[in-house]
Amino acid sequence: MGGDHAPESVLDGLEIAAERHPQARFLLVGDEARLQPLLARRPRAAKACTIRHAPASIPGDMKPTAALRVRHSSMRIAIDAVAGGEAAGVVSAGNTGALMALGKIVVKTLPEIDRPALAAIGPSARGDVVLLDLGANIVCDARNLLEFAVMGDAFARAVLGLTAPKIGLLNVGSEELKGDDRVRLAAEMLRDSILAPNFHGFVEGHDITAGTVDVVVTDGFTGNVALKTGEGAFKLVGSLLKQVFTSSWTAKLGYLLARPALDRLREWMDPRRYNGAVLIGLNGVVVKSHGGTDALGFAHAVDVAMDMVTHRFTDRIREGLATLPPRGKAAEATPAGLGVAETGATP
């Protein structure tokens, strides 16, 4: 029931997802009176879905603390299904802050994880790149960053299909002496971990889109700023291209000649291809779809959830964390702090 165009966009997305994943079954949680006639007009989704009625839904502007008290909302019932083992994962286009809060409190974090992180995929010159944390943890210590690296490694293997993803720590410079004590300590811990062979070292902002590494690790504050800056840059490029190609008749002619290449560029930069941020580090799969996405974007978020379930994503994280020393064994440079914005950090 969540999202700017729900429930129609969700059902249209499930119609696509059901064709892509014919063996999958979906528990569709929401207002049954609204969902039933809409589902009947989408035969593939109707065959794959079972409706579970929810008398309430979480508005997009509801604070996470208030959302936790609405026990019969569609989001809460869906999250409960994951926590109870009835469903392998949940995909929602609803309130980001509420989904993050419910995920952490109801599904719960893995015992070895101090804080879950929000991760997503973006485009780069070399292919796709994983970026985390994107806003779940505003302040992080070195151990948090180490755990994020383990989770990012598992995410890249499960969703991108990489066998040895290259990992970088986002910093103000690539030199070893750059950055604060927290980031430098995290780098030392990574060099002493099982991820050492794939640890590239420090990367800078431009390395994200250059594809220098496959996984970029940072705190939630920096990650969210980087994400929104990248989104703004892509929108600016699109706006400038439109201005250039409509400025004169010769420019319009140039557009016609360049259209095949521009169509490929538009497809490569299509945000729907990268829809589906994941709250990783939990005892189940929780995927956040952008609230404004359409059917194709929502279907992609389902693809991400399916990849994580199929490739035993949670088990991979457990295996990686089992190789790390217990928390507290290494000195921490900065006390950890958690900051989930009441409105959510929407990727």
C-alpha cells in the first residue's frame, strides 16, 4: 500500500516479477477490498499472489516511532511474516524510516552485527557499484565500517554476481595518512581481515562513478550526501542535454543523428535499473523500493530481493562475520552513534 502510485504500481511490478520468477510466490499485504479487483486484472500476479488483509497502512509522513505502534498496518504485517519465517523477504515502496525501524526491531539484527546498513547499487564507468551506508547510521566507528565492508562484499557477490569484489573506504584522499583516526583504523582492520586480498584502500568521491572499486564503504551521513549529489548530477546532465538539443534547428537535427546513442545512455542511466535499497545485517531480507518508481522499478526491487534469497545472502554475511575478531578486541577511535532521520533517508 506504500508508494506514490500504490497499489497499482506495486501490482504492475508484480506482474513483471511473476513472469521473471515463475517459481516465486508472493504474500500481498494490504486492503483486500482494493487489491482483489486490481489483482484480478493482472493474471500472472494473480496466480503468484496470496492476499492478506491489513486494516491500516503507514502514511509517508508518519514518524518511525509512531509507525511502530500501528501493529495492524500492511508494513508491520509484512515484516512480521519475515520475522516469523513465513516469508523469505519483504519489498516495500512505503515510508523509509518506518521500514528501517520495523526491520531493526521486528526482524532484528544478526547477533554479530552492531548496526545494520542501507545499501544500494549505482552506475559507474566499469559497471555497477555498491554503496553503503546510505543513511541508516549517521555516525559510525571503525568496527561498524569493517562490518559494512563484510556486508557489502556479500551483497556484491549475491546481487552483482562478483566472485571477488574490490572494496574501498571513502575518504578525503587516497593517501594512507588522509582522513580521521576512525577511517584509518578501519583500513588497518580491513588489512588484517579475510577481506584483505580484495581491499583496495581509500577512494575519493570521483572513484564512485569511475568504478575504481566494486564496493564503496562509508558512514551513513557521507553516503547519503554522496548519493543525493550523484542523483543531482545525473538530473543536471539530463537537463543540460535537453537544453542543448532544443536550442536551434541544427541542434535538433544533431539530436536525431545522435538519438540511438542517447537512447543507450538513457537506458544505462535509468534510475529504475538501480531501484531497491537493502537494509542489510538483519535476520531476513528487507528491500526498500523508491516510493516514486513505476512498475519496472518495483520489479527490479523484487529482483534484488530474489537474488539475495537465492544466493543465501544472510548466511554469507554470517560466514564473513565469523572470521572477524570479537568487538572490543581492537581499540575504537570513535564512539558509535545512531541517527535514523524521522523522515527516513530515502535512496
